[in-house]
Amino acid sequence: MYLSSEVKKEIFKKHGGSETNTGSTEGQIALFTHRINHLTQHLKANRKDFNTERSLVKLVGKRRSLLDYLKKKDIEKYRSLIKELNIRK
């Protein structure tokens, strides 16, 4: 499986402060970004997988709403996270 518990712990440790802080906004955005990148690679190989395409669109929407929340709360964290994760906006 592409997203093992070790990978999740590493993502949350890097972006959320600790590996048990799974509710942090930065950690959730990083996890969504990891999943979005994986699904994008899958869709490049499987163009007609419309269920995966729908779930990708939903994930992007969730990440966008979390990014908007972070932007309102702390603009500096927002800017650094976008730069670190290579998100376009």
C-alpha cells in the first residue's frame, strides 16, 4: 500500500509538529497533498478511471478549504507550507 502508517507518521512529524498530532491543519494539508500526488500519477496511467477522478476532485476541494482556513488564521504558515509542498496557489 502506498500510504503506510510509517509514511503517515513521517508526514505528521514533519508538518504537524509530532507524529500523534494528526489534527493539525498543516499535517492534514500535507497528507492530502501526498494523496493527491499519488492519485494524479494513477490517473495518468488510467485515464478512464472516473471514480478516482471524482475522489481526486473532492480531495482537492478539501485541501483548498483547509488552505483557506490556514490563510485566514496565519498567513506566514500558509506561505511557508505552500512553498514547501510546491502547491501552485
